[in-house]
Amino acid sequence: MIGRQTQVVDCRESMGLAKGGGLAQRGTLSEAARPDVIAIAMSPGRRHITKPVCEITYGLRREGIQTSVLVLEAGTGVPESFPQASRGYGPTFGLTPKEIEQIQRHKIAVIHLGNVKSHVIYKTRDILAFVDIPAVVVSQCPVDFEDFAKEGVKTRVVMPPKSKQVTKGTVVDIVTGVTRGATCGRSKLNTLAKVLNRHLAEMESKRTE
């Protein structure tokens, strides 16, 4: 087939939920044939709309990037490490041992977990505290490498002091301006695809050296 590449995907475990939640129920993994990229999505619900992740995944697969999708079991709320977290009120963000293993076996992660700047930073920090892989953060709000480094997250551009590093993994790129619940523009999909292709190529070149 000229200009086309077939991808086999081991699809979700259960039916979708709520607006934008046709992606999958919480706690499910749609796994690509080759574990290159894993897109991590928030849990679907009335306020948590996962829509961009579906389009991001489709766009990356169309560019020939093998992409799995993980919908977190507890992908809403804020983690326990968040300074203003209300103990005992509302959901708490976190990862299960199974999710950590699923993320770890991929080469690079695409993290899309909401729009509030502080929430994005702390959720990313909690994920990368358990998995030692590079990550590309996708968000609607403006955020930069320094914002992550200030909270102890290792980044490609700015590295926090060793005594303050709390993550195993590293934020290697950031793509902002991807609106939650709205169609993801072609330019943003192209940017993300270029970023991932560059990092995957660098990993492959290091592996073959």
C-alpha cells in the first residue's frame, strides 16, 4: 500500500465514558505493537475531558509513530505532594504499580493531564518520580523548563540541584497551546510529531553506537 503503514493496536479493555471519554474507561491501556511512545491521559469525567489525547494519538499514528494510550485509574485531582492539596476532599492523583510498569516499558511518554499550571507540574513530577524515561509534556497553559526544575523535576534544558531532584525521568520537550476539550490543530500535531521523531531518532542512534 503506497503511502500507508498498517499499525496493530491491542485496544481498550472496556467501553468509553462521558463527553470526550470515548477514548476509554479509566485504568485501561490501548497498546501499540511496538512500545515506542505512550500517551498518558487523565481519567474521563464531566470536568476532565480527554478529547485531545484521541486526536494526538491518531495524528502520531498517521505519522508512523507507534503510540500506546494509557488512561489513568486515578488521573483526576492533585497528588499528595501538591502543597495546597485538600486532604480528604475530592480525588487524589496517583499511579498504580501496574501503570508504572506499563509506562516504564516504553521509550518516551507524552503527558497530557489537564490545564492548571501547578497541577500539570506536580502530576508530571509524580509520574517521573516512578519511571525513568524521557517525557514530552503537552498542555494548554504556558509552562517552561524552569517551572518544572523549580519543583525538582529533571529537564533537558534546566537541571535542578542534585539535592532537590525528585524524579527519575526527565522532561525533554514541552508543547503548549493544546486546548483541552477542543480539536487539536494540525500545527500542534506536526510540532509534537517532529519532537517525538527527533528524540526517537537520537535514542536509536545512541543504541546503535
